[in-house]
Amino acid sequence: MKPQLIFIAAPLSAALVSTGFAVTYLTPTQAQEAIFPGQKFTPFSFALTDPQRKAIEEKSHVRLTDTPPSVWRVGNGGWFIIDKVIGKHDFITYAVGLTAEGAVRGIEIMDYRESYGGQVRDPKWRVQFTGKTKHDPLKLDLDIKNISGATLSSRHLTDGVRRVLALHDVALH
Amino acid sequence: MSPCIKARRARPLLGTFVEIGLSAPNESILRRAFAVGFIAIAEVQRLMNRHDPASEISRLNRAALQRKVSLHRWTFTVLRTAQSLASESGGAFDATRGPGSSWRDLLIDDAGAVRFRRPLKLDLGGIAKGFAVDRAVDAVRKAGAIAGIVNAGGDLRAFGDEPQSIHIRHPLDPGHSAGTVVLRERALATSAAYFAPALFDGRSGAPIGNGVSATVAAPDCLTADGLTKISLALETEAARILARHDAEAFLLRGNSSPCWLRRQ
């Protein structure tokens, strides 16, 4: 008989996310190396004029936020951009690499966080499971990064990438 | 044990976030494994994304009423599994969409070609994510990864000698964990109507899955993914089908304890 799947119920306090379900995948330097291995990166300063902001929003159908993306010029003529998108429940920092011609060379998620505010679950749940297992799911929480069950849609990240492409069109030369 | 390095990467693919976590003997194997793993996922997306008019599935949906359409072997594998799950579940799992259509309206020949008997659309979205996970696991293993996990929006598979702990989302409150399972050399998928529109029973068209989630562990993720929909629709009657696939499943309903779908 093969070992069976074991389910360890969580106590009320084992919130996936209100304690901050968050993963950091890559630092800026690691993301640069992942998309453009072996290249040199030079920070690129820019300021958008109002007509440029308007043009980017019109091209991408996405609003610009108050924090502009960070941009680097890549040794091979490409561009490396770090941007953030904020969804209903998730916050994502991501990096986009563009070729000199402005085509997407790579997208890497740098960090991902889910946040749902302070929802409180039915207290009956706690009564039912507290003390039912000698395992301590809270301890496991520290290094558990896997979640089964649909994650959120990546649509607003796709929107963010469209905004980066519009930024390149309008302001990165 | 020889030393190894670990890392995780995530990319937006399959309309969700695909995460690959790997252990590898050195940096160059790790880098290569991430690359081929994400390429495999992107290839499944290219073939089976029905929102992309250029995908193979879109091409099939446009043409298969008029003529036989040959499929890539990956798409054909997913379609054959879909048909077999439909047959085993009496149509509770059904990849066809359209008024009055069912899985019986697909004519499939052994050479990998398909034709529709009536107007319908094929939607492999219910299991393509699971298949993508399997292809990525194959690819990263071949590239030399020792252990790890591939998670495509909640459909996942662990491989190698390292047990992986997995949170199951609470069916009423997906921002919270209902509990954890530990997985080793096995795939796990959970279905519920958390963020997506409701799921439907292929037989009646009735919505299922509100406030309920089904979690299935199986040897591969394609099977696990398909069996979640069957478990939600058939509940305890799914036990026989699960056993045939060497799979285990439980339902989480509201705040109740897990209901295991086992043969009595």
C-alpha cells in the first residue's frame, strides 16, 4: 500500500497572505543577468513630459503611476526596465528586457506578493481544527512557498508590459 | 550528498503565473534548466491557448467542422486524455463547448487528426496547464535538475527527493490557507471557482464549485488537473475513477473537514 496524501488543517492564524504571502525571485542584478547575461548596464535617466505621458497611456490603454519605471541602457543596445503593477490582491515587481529594436527579449517576475486585507474567517474553523494535529503548520509556513488552487490572473502584468513597450516607443531613444 | 544550488523563477504564462523551483548541481545547469522549463510551458501555450487566434487549437476550432485537422503530438495527447476522462466520467468532464455538443461529437483517428461532427469549440484550458507542468518537469529533469517543483497557477508537480509542502487555498476565502499537504514525486491540482467564473458539470451544464474545492494528487499533472473537475462533479462517485489513475482526492466544502473521495 503506497503512502496516502495527508492533509494538515491550518489553524485560523495560518493566513496565507494577510501575514504576507510573498516571494522574491530575483534582485535587480540577478534579473539583469537572467535576461542579458554578460552585458553591461548603464542607468538611464529620463523625465516624461505631459504630452509623452498622454501618448504612453493612449498607446497602452494603461495608466501611468506616480513611480516611474527604472530604466537601464544595455551594452548591446537593448533596454532593461524594472516596473511594478498593482492588482486587486497582488503586487508584482517585474523586469522586461527589450532589444535595440524594441522587441521583448525576456520578462522575469522579481517579486510577487498577495494581500487580501484583514478578512477574518469563520471562528468555527478554528474550533474544529485547533489541537487536532501535532504538526505545526505555522512553523511550516516559514518556508512554504507553494500554493495549490488557482492563482490570480496575470492580465494586469500583461498590461504593464504593454505600458513598457509604449514607454520605449515614446521616450527611450 | 553532493552540494547543490537552489533557485526559483516565475514568469507570466498560460494566463497566470508559472513558477519553477529547482535544485541543480551547478549554476550553468540551473540556468539551462530554467530556460528549457519555461520554453516547454510557452510551447504548450502556443499550441493550446484558445484566446490566441494563431494557436493550433484556434485553427482546429475554425476548420474541423469542414475537414480533418492534424494535430501536434502534444495537443493530440491532451485531447486523447480529455476524451478518455470524458468517457470514464460519463461526460462530467467534457472539453467541448457549444449548444448541444458533447465529447462524442469529435471524430479522432489514430494518425492524430480530428474532425467535428457538429458545430462546437474545443477548449483544452481545463487540462492544458497540467500538461504544461508535466512537459516542464520532463525538460528540467533532462537538463540535469535534481529536484524541484513546477507550479502553473496552482497546478503543480514535485519531482526528485525533496518533499514539497503545499498550501491549499480556503474554498471560501482564497487569501487564506485551509491547510497543507506534503508532496513527493507526485502532481497536485486544486479546482474551485475562486477567481474564475464558475465551473460547469459537462453533463447538465449546471455550475459546480461554489464554496467547494477539489484537490487531487496523481502521478502526473495532466491527470490530476482533469480529475479535479470530475471530483467536483461526481464527488464520492469519482472514487472508482480516481483509483484507476492511482490518484487520491479530497473536497473542501466551506469550513468543513476534508471529505476524502475513497471507495467504501
